[in-house]
Amino acid sequence: MSQSLISLLLNAWLVVATVFFVAIVWLSFRPSARARMERHARIPFEGKGGDQ
């Protein structure tokens, strides 16, 4: 593969990864997801199963 094609693929991957990151942040911090995220935040403290 030529150097320019590799460079193009790396730049495209950077754009895709940035878009995914922004989408995940947006889905997590939007006001309508607050209750769901609070439930998810309490999972480690629920004490179901394991050695707790």
C-alpha cells in the first residue's frame, strides 16, 4: 500500500473515532438520559452476588 493511502486511512479512522466519542458523550450527558445513567452508576454498590 502506498504511503498516501495509509495516511488517508489513518485520518479517516481519526474522524470515525472522534465521531463515536462525541456520540457516546452526547448520549450519556443529555438530560433525558439522567435517570438511566444514575441507575448505571449505582450498579457497583448494589451488592447482588459476588463476594460482597
